[in-house]
Amino acid sequence: MAPTAPRSPWSRVGAIVLLLTALLSLIMIAFAWPATRSSVHDIPIAVAGPPAATAQIAQQLAAKRPGTFDVTVVDGTAAAERLILDREVYGAIDVSSGHPQLIIASAASPTVAQALQQVAQALGGAEPAVPVRDLVPLPADDPRGAGLAAGALPLVLGGIAAAGLLTSLVVGVARRLAGALAFSVTGALALTAILQFWLGSIEGSYWFNSGAVALGIAATALTILGLESLLGAAGLGLGAATMMLLGNPLSGLTSAPQMLPSGWGTFGQFLPRARRARCCAARRSSTVTPPRRTSGCCSAGRPSAWPSPAWRRCAPRAAPPRLSRHPPSDVPRRRPSETRSGPAHPPPPGVSPGPRSALSR
């Protein structure tokens, strides 16, 4: 009769239960806290028109909604539209014609667009409803932008899964790097085809959209591979946890980075998941950017698709390969007659061999 394995002590069971409880609480805080504490603050908008009218609008916004908007004053409608297309602002209040009108970009953030409409109607008071013009609308097949918001999670999961499988099944930094880059391309082509041709959640150039998604997947996979090369299994877990518990809830994809608790939205934009999310959000409509800016993939006017330098430094190419317990096949094995101090060569003629030191034994 084979001996049975000893049973685990109850103290270990209790410790695992407490650890799982703490982990579950951490996940709940990471996902629920930014959502429940989000508010409209420091939203960049433009006010277009004559100086006297724009000054009055800016004063009303500061008085009725202090700290809500970051106002940029421009001369006319064309300048305001340019700021919106360049993703410098989320919308504009235009009084160039003498009557206020609201210009929004629902593709940039449906939540912010709705908040701007409420503010514009409050500024109008008893006057007729302020006309609203959506300069960058959401695609007709996905007017709420639900497809992209729901499809963002599989993007980060794909990067985590790629890093996990490559570290488990592939040996060699160069091969892992090649596998991650190849998967970034093929995965991006597949996911973009689903989002664009089946769900209709994004529009524009399929190849440029795929390139943006590929850069995001590569940012996640290469970061985790680099951390695993530096820290081993702990780095793999640290990278996956960072992408899921920080990059996912702090991306601001479903609302806007400015609506997250102060400071956290800015921090989240430096993570690969958030940078990819804002890049994809900018491509919900083909009118978001002209072709000359399609490769820029900006958020608030700054390039955001390519991972930031801090994350690129964690790429596997920056980490030396870990030493293996087994020497490579192209390295000759030491013969029994060779010692750590080198191979045993016969002494020169006329020189008698000295006593062997303890280190060479």
C-alpha cells in the first residue's frame, strides 16, 4: 500500500483563505474606486468668438462650475475645430456668430460630450436650446461606443497570455521577442477586423488601426517579458498584476482620464493599456484625424501609441538572458583531466610541476 501524502496543516488553509480575501479586496478597490470617485474636473475645452463674449463665457464657467473646465480661448470656429481634431480639447462653445453653439466630439468621450451638453444648456438659461454639432461622432453601428469599451480588456489579456506562454514554452530571449512581435501583428489584425468589420466600433484605415492595436499589444507583452527576464516568476506576476489592476481601471477609456481621481488619470496614461485605449478611442470615427495624423495616435496632442521610454527599458532586449543550469550545446564540456584553473598542459621542458593548490582540486 503506497504511503499517503501528509495532509496540509489548518494554518496553511487559513493563510491561503486570508490571502485570497485580500487579493479579492484589492481587485474590487482597483476597479470600483476609480469609477465611484470619478467626476468632471479639468476637462479641456475651447471657447471661440470675440474677446468680450469669450471672457463672459469663461467667467460664467468659472463661477458656476469651478475647477470643472480648463478653458482655451480662440478667435473663431475654425480654430476651435482644429483643437478638437488635434485632440487638444473635448469640445468648444462657439459664440462667433452671436448665438452660442456647442461643438462636441462624442467619439473622444461620450461621457464628456454629455456633460458638455448639460453645461451648455445651463449657460443658455431661459433661451432656446443651444444647438449642438457633433464634429467627431461615434460610428453609426455602435453609437454608444460599447464595442470598443468591451473589447479593450481582451487586448490586455492577449498581451499577458502571450508573455505567459512564451516564457513557459520558448527558450531564448530573441525567440521570445520574435514571438511577441509576431503575435502583436497577427492578434492586432484579427481583433481590428472584429471591431471594425463585424461590430462596427471603429472606422478609418484598417491597416493604421491594426498598427495602433499591435503597438499596444507589443507594449504589454514586451513589458511583462522584460520583467520576467529580470525578476523571474515574480516579474511575470508583477507585470500581469500591473496591467490588470492599474492599467485597466486607470485607462479612462469609458469616460476620460480627467474624470478619474486627481493624479491617477495622469498616472494611468503612462501605462501601456491606457495608452493603447486612448489610441483606439481616437479611431472610433474616420473623421477623428486626417490621414497625416493617423499614425500619430495622440492623446491630448501627444504621441501615445508607442510605449513610453520607461516601459521600453523593460523590453527583453534590455535584459540579459538568465544563466541556465545546462551549458549550450556549442560549448565544449570540460574533460576530467581539466580543472577549474584550465586544462592540464604538460610543463615546459626543464620545469618540474609544482604542488597543486587546494583551489584546483
